Amino acid sequence: TPPDTTLDPLLDNIEQRLDVAQAVALHKWDRQQPVQDSPREQQVLSNVRQLAPEYGLTPARAAQFFSDQIEANKLRQYHLLTQWHLLQKAPDTPRQDLASEIRPRLDLLQGQLLDALARFDQAPPEQCSHALAEAIALRSTDAPRRLFLIRATANLCQRP
Ligand SMILES: O=C(O)C(=O)C[C@]1(C(=O)O)C=C[C@@H](O)C=C1
């Protein structure tokens, strides 16, 4: 199968959002804060529902896609926190503040993701589920990382 021109940019953006999970988990580790923040999730979902039409997406499609991004993000946070609990320490890397630094970065990535999703929906690959499975397999040999991508794209090929 030839490389796909809409799937890869979208997966790049999905991975960028997943990368932010490490900074979030570190912040929550330091403060013993739970991963789940339901009011923040509702805020993210309500934002993307409102922005969706600007990108030619339905609010339902945008919200479904972001709900999957949030679930994948939590999966990665739980995975990292469990590794740190096992070692009884987290990496000694510079910390970023959730409210003033990390969430603004997630908000910035939001527009890029909506744009990439809209492009994807305008020209989805033939045999979408197969193309997606192949792209994920090619992208990462790391089993947990593949799992995060699988969760993040769970509804990608389910067209409205
Ligand atoms: O902002 C946070 O606290 C996050 O953990 C990020 C995020 C998200 O993916 O947007 C994930 C889980 C929380 O329930 C809320 C939001």
C-alpha cells in the first residue's frame, strides 16, 4: 500500500498530543493529583464542539475524536504513573505547570488536530481500517505506544 497523505499528518498530530501526557503525569505525580479531571474534559469537548463547524466538521465527529484523544492520553498517564510507582520515583526532568503551561499547549494542538481530522475526512484512505492498522504497525515497534495510537484512533474509520 502506498504511503497515505492524510493519515500520516493526522497520526503525527495525534502523537504530538500523546507526547504531552508525560508532562501532565509528572505534574500529577508531584501533587498526588488524580489523572481524571472530568470538568476539564467537559471543557475540552465543549470547545471542540463549538470550533468544529469552522473546520467543516460536525460537533459530534469532533467530540468523538477528542474523547478518543483524551482516553488515549489517560491510558498513557496511567502507564507512566505505574512505571514510576514501580521504581518509586519519577524522572528528574524539568517540571511544567499544568494550568499555565501544559493545558495551553494542549489547546494549541487542538486546532492542528481539528485541521488534520478535517483533511482526513475529506479524503479518507481506501480500506480505512486496514490502512490505519498498517500505519500504526509501521509507526512504532513499542507495544504500549501502539496501544495508545490504537485507542486514539478507535473511531477514526467509523464515518458518520
Ligand atoms: O488536563 C489534564 O489534566 C489532562 O490530564 C489532560 C486530559 C486531556 O487529554 O485533555 C486528560 C485527562 C483529564 O481527565 C483531562 C484532560
